Amino acid sequence: MVNGEKVIRIGKDRVRTRVEVYALDYYGGMLAALGGPNGYLELPAGAVDNGEDLIDAAKRETAEEAGWVVFDCKELKTQSKFDYADCENGWLNKNGFTIEVYKAVVCTIDKYMPDTRFNSEGDARIYKIVPIHIVEEETHRNLNTTTDTRAKALCEFRLEVLKQLKLFALEGLVGPKWNKW
């Protein structure tokens, strides 16, 4: 365990598992913060704590970071594996992590808990419901403008998840307005 996070060992590697939450409303919106500290769109995300399962981590991270309650959460099969062996990432390397795995959880938005949330650096992030096409456009913009290898990998992961959500919309597995995406 590192800083309360679950650590999985696979051979010589120490794996850090993170969850990214795709919190959807009934009408085709997604919970996101535009213009986070790095200027990019952000979704609720964070480390899976020791003894915590992925769904509980998704609910906790959404409440902690965005102030929203979610329900009906499901893990998607899409995941991203990022190997830090060839990367400079101070905190992860300093704590002995060699691989970070992002997993996607899709949830339905329940209600807002009115409160401004601050990240560990003290930056306020204002999360709101954003049309899904804006999330997709911003993710493409981020992918094309970032030079950070980890950020690029996360954008590619997010676009893969959004593609999966589009298929769900076509199959009628999400709200009625999602088919207008």
C-alpha cells in the first residue's frame, strides 16, 4: 500500500490502478470540468484505495472531486496500461510504480451535493454537465496539443471509451437523447 492506494505486484512490476468515471445524465450529458489546472477537460478520476473495489472507488472519486452522487455503475472492458519504465513521472517513480492501469466505469448521475471542491493543490474545479460532443471534441484537441506521453495515452483511452458509449447509445442502452450524439 502506498499513500492508502492499492498496490498490485505483477512479477517485478508495481501496478497502480486508477478509475476514470463517465457519469452520464439521462439526456446525453456527461459530468466534466473544462479548463482544469492543466487547461484540459477532466473527468472524475483517481486511485483505487487499498481494500476498495473499482465501483466504490468511482462513487467516492465522483463525490470527492465533483460533489455529485452516482448510481448504477458498471465497469467497462476498456482499459489503458501505461508503462513508466521509459517515462519521467516523479511521484510514480519515487513511489516505485512501474505501470499505471486506467479502468473505465460508467455511471448515472443522481444528484449534486452543492459544495466547491478543491484538489490537493488547492485549485477549484467546477464540474458541470457537458454535452457529450464537447467532451469528445475537447479530448481530440487535448490529444493533438499535449506533448506529455501519459496525457496522450489517457486521451486515447478516453476516446476508446467514448466510442464504446456511442455503441451503447445506438443499442438504446443509455438515455433517449444519446442517439442524437
